[in-house]
Amino acid sequence: MKTIFKYLFIILFFQNLNTAAFSNDVSKGFSKLAEKSMPSVVNISATTIVETRSQPFPFQFPPGSPFEDFFKEFEQNQGPQKRRSTALGSGFVIKEDGTVITNNHVIQNAEGIIVRFTNGKEYEAEIVGTDPMSDVAVLKIKSDEKFPAVNLADSDKAKVGDWVLAIGNPFGLGGTVTQGIISAINRDINMGRYDNFIQTDASINQGNSGGPLFNMDGDVIGINTAIFSNSGGSVGIGFAIPSNFAKNVIDQLIKFGETKRGWLGVRIQTVTKEIADSLGLKENIGALVTDVNKGSPAEKAGLKPGDIIIEFNNKKVMTMRDLPRLVGEAPVGKGATVKVWRDKKEIEKTVVLGRLEDTAEFKEKIPTKTKDRTLDSLGIDVRDISEEDKKGRDKLEKKSGVIIQKIDPNGPMALLPVRPGDAIVSLQNSSIKDVKDFEKKLQKLIKSGNQTILITIIDLQNTTRYIGVKIK
């Protein structure tokens, strides 16, 4: 009996030694990796110019005051005030010439971009190209110096449970290192047609956007992009764009300054078990074609509604959302092999892909570049209505106007039944074209002495409402 306990003790002793050794190796690996990778990570400050109309005086005159008309005229002659707004993010160098990768949303509409290294050196940067659909942007540092660069990893080799390290600029605290593991791969979070995120529990917060997610070899396996959080802070659910998906976008932005994605020209839906059974398909895989665009590459290749695309360019289409990514990564103007399931047998077609960015469908989904405008007299930030805003709100289809972006909690509309996302389509029963038109009509009403105005709103529930607002 004593012998048994003796061996058990020895086994447990060596097991604890192995665990301690493993923990020690991992800890050393993190410190070495951080030391090696930190010089290639940058903090990004993107400056935008915002126009506001501010109250020049912190007081009001009582009605009937002899100074009231004088100062009212003075206020009306004041033009829009401009202020600088700075967004903070992260990025990383991938070429010695100063080519930097970050998220599109970090530098969108930026008037000036500054990148700062952990050694304190700062440089101006210019935009090489951006892609809102993948949220990837490429910058170039304005300098002839050589910079330490990192490599992009093969993210297809990433496995759930692999250790990862995130380095970035959370809340402006540059050079911050956090560690975790890959929690999931191929995650769809409904951000776009190419969702294929790496999920990690490494702490990612505001300011980490655009920063690198490293594997234990010191290569970038993903671009930190989003978090899931009710509070705005990290709760251990972060998402990164896989490096393999980003590579194609980055190469095109560097080469062309824009993306050139493949376009097939079909509408698709999920293949359920019932659909697969009814069509004689053994597995519920692939993408079911519901419609083929007239004159599209798919139509020219002979694809038909009812076909199930099960393979594209020798890669299996396991789910519906695999297809847009595979097509988007394929070269434009070149033949691609498509394997479809039709009449209970496999058929192979060759299709010459078009360019997605040249289609009317794509152009409708990319909103025109408009800046938010702050209207202090109403206490709201607004922007032009886009085609994307009209989805799900048929009352907006033939309307123009503005979308409420923010509501000042101390402004005239703070306690009214409105919220961000609501559309303002008319002012005093007069239709609004855009932000510029709205501001012009609003100022005209203010100058004419109106103290209360009527606005027409189409809210997020597609309901039309009339609201009276007392002008500040």
C-alpha cells in the first residue's frame, strides 16, 4: 500500500513540475514576443474637422430687452464654427517603407493622420487605399526612413485554443499588451457579407481597433476590429479580421488604391436539411441560387435558379456565406470553375467573373461620403439619408432628408420621443433634401422669429410622427 502511495506521489510531483515548466515557458514566450513585436505597432490619431453652430453668449436677454434685437442679429451673422475631432486607434507596419495597416473606421473622413511609435517618434501618414466593406485601410508614413515590420501569418492554420497576443492603443494608452486564446474561428457577427472573424478572449477595448493580433510565432494572424459589449468595455469577446482574408484586400489597395472583387451575379439562400432531401443532396451544404441577375456572369455561364453551388474554384461551399467570400477573393475577368447540384447530379460550369464594385447594387450600398453636422439650435447631430437607411422603411423609399446621429442630453430634443436613427424628412411641412438644405431652412425660420418649429419624422419602426420643437 505504501508503495502505491509512493508512486502516486512521484507521478503527481512530476505532473506539477511539468505544469509549472509549461506556465513558465508560456510566460517567457509572451515577454519575448511582446519585446519583438512592439516596435512595429503604432498608435494612430486621425483628425477630422466638424462644423458646429454655437451660442456665442452664455446668457439670454429677457423678452422686450433693448439689447435683445441687437444681439440676436449678431448671433445670426455668426457662421458655422469649426472644431477638430480626434479618433484614436492602432495599426502595424508590414513593410520597411512605412506601409501601415489599420481599420477603415479609424481613419474614415480624416483630414490628418499621425502615427506614433512606442519609442515616442511621430510621423504624418497618408491614405493609400481604404475598403469600407472589409474595414481595412492601408496608410503610408511620410518618411524615407526604414521601419521595423511584421509578417502576416497563414490564418487558415489557426486553431481554437491557440495562444494569441494583442498589442494596441486602448483608451489612448499606447503600447498595451494583452493575452488570450482563440475562442472561435469563422465567426459571423452580421457586420457584412464577408464576415469570417477570429474570436478571442484577449482584452480588446476602444482604441485597439486596427491593431495586430499575434500568434506565438510573432506573425499577425488578425486585425482587431470589434468587440461584443453592453458597456463599451472588454468582456472577453473580441473579433479580428483573419490575415488571409485581409491579404487580398491589402494587396489590391496597395496596387490599385481600391478593391477589385469578383462578382457572380446571383441571389442565394441557406440550404436546409429539408431542401437538401427534396433535391436528393446527401448533405445540407452549399448555397441555393434563388435568382440570377440579367446579363450577369452567372447567367452567361448557364446558372439557373434552383441550382445549389457546392464548390467554387475547387473549394467546397459548406454554407451559404462561404460563397460571397470565395467569389470576392477570386480574380476579376478570369475563368472560375463552379460545381452545382442540379437534377440530382453534379454539373461543372466555367464562369468569367465581373467586378463587384462596378455593379449598381454595390454602388447603392456604399453611402456617399457625408460629414455629420451639429445643429446646436436643436441639439442634434445629423447626416444625409443613405440608401442603406431606407432598408426596412418603405416610407423612406421616395423621401430625402437627414438621419439623427446624436442627441444632446441637455438640448431641446432630449426629452422628446426621438432617438438616433430616426429620419427627419420635413420642416414646417416643407420637404428636406439634405443636411445643407435642412440647415438653410432652419436658419431661415430662426431669423424670421419662430420659437417653435414642426418636424416630420419617420422613426426606426417605419412610423410617421409630427413633433413640435422649441428652438434653443
